[in-house]
Amino acid sequence: MELRHLQHFVAVAEDRHFTRAAERLLVSQSGLSASIRALERELRAPLFVRTTRRVTLTEAGRALLVEAERILAQVRAAHEAVAAVQGVLRGTLALGTEQCIAGVRTPGLLAAFRRRHPDVEIRLRQSGSPDLAEEVAAGRLDLAFAYRTRADTDQLRSVSLAAEPMTLLCHPEHRLATAGPALSPEDVAGEVFVDFHPDWGPRQATDTAFATAGVRRAVALEVNDVHSLLDLVDENLGVAAVPHHFRHKREALTAIPLKGTGPAVYETVALLPPPETTSPAARALMTLLRTGGL
């Protein structure tokens, strides 16, 4: 089994299209097809279901994709490790992050990293925390900044960045704005909520806190970015339960502590693969984060 066969297979699996994958790899379509056929012969199993309109993975293909991505990530890490020993950090840093993560200012961190390591190509992907955890575990991301959604495993470890309580944001003219120095989930159970999609960390933290309190809430306005959430609350269309540090993003809104959610219900972490497969670029970024060398 050759590495190029695995690279070709992963490209087709990602693009779900032979022509697009061939263009991206800068190889002929016939050569790409021959590479996939050779891999299927060696494994004695079809990897793709091909139709005139689309290409989909077979069960064997899905199983291979997990291992192929992990193998290619390890090969890339090996190349970058040798370069690092030679005194030059190069290659790629693939970083994932949720929006507005506490404990790290991602743009400033990446800018400082680029100044120190200009030969490293930076790739950034924004997504929900469960998806980011899967991407790191599969080797598609070098590391990610996310909300803690799971315990550490053999493929995934976490480094705590920050932990904080949840805060309720509302319009200054909303009835809750003067309801008291703090509110409990029971106090706001009947309100219309603005919140993120269910795979975002703040939404999961709020859902967990309200479920623990035995309180149901209605999320009528669901968004996928921080600014939209704040804008909707600013128009008095609903209230939002958010991590405490969000209160500084829109000073005109009223922020009220949310009791009963625990002092550290929202924990953000850096998600990394096992130490032996962590890329030199990821280690360098974490060192920069720890030392505050921005």
C-alpha cells in the first residue's frame, strides 16, 4: 500500500467526486481512478459506490477513511518533526475553534505564531465543539479550541483554558433587567430565548445547566454567530444565557448572573492528539499560548 494511494483515496472521499479530486491533486483523472482501483484490489473490497451523479463511500471505505487520515497525519507529523530538529519549523498548522473562546484570543495568537514561524502555513476552521473533537481525533486538525464535551481518550486529550459561569443577557427595558441581582433557571423558564445551534459549546452548557435544574426552556431564535445573537437580544426579541465573558461584547445590554449553573459550568479547552502524534507546529502554538508571548 503506497502513501499516494491513501492520499488519492482521502481526496476522493473528501470531494465525493473524481474529477474535482484529480484537479486538486494535479493528477489525471485516469491516473486517479487507477490508483483507487489498485487500492481496492489490494484490500479486496470496493471503497466507493460510483454513479453518474455522485460518489459515496462503502462501509469498507468509511472504515479505511478513519485510518487513512490518521496515517497521513502521522506521516506529516514525522516530516515536520525532522524539520523542527533541523531548526526550521515548517509545514501546516491546522487549527479549529469555536467562536469567542474564553482563555485565548485566537487572532492575536495566530499573528504572533506567524511572526515567529513564517514558513508554517496556517489553516483555520470554525465549527461546533463535538465536530472539532472528531476532527482532532481523526488527525484532520492539529488542535482545536473548544468547549469541553467529553472525557479524554486514547486519541484525544485536553488542556484547560478557562472556566466560568453563565450570565443572562437581556434588553435594558426587558422585565428581567430589574428582577434582581441574580436569576435562577426557574426564574426565566417562560422566556423566549435566543441561542446558538445545538452543536455550539455555549448552547450545550446552557442546555446542560437547565436540564440539571429540571427546567425546560424554549429556544425560538437559533443563530450560528455571536453578533446575530447579540443583535436579536439588543432588539428585545428574546434573552440569552451565555458564558460570562460575553457580557463585555455588548455593553448596552443588561447582564445578570444566572444562579444554579455552577461557577465553572462553561469550560473551554485546547483539544490535542496524544503527545507522540502532536505536530511540532501545534506544540509551538501551545507553548506560545502558555507563555503569553503575543
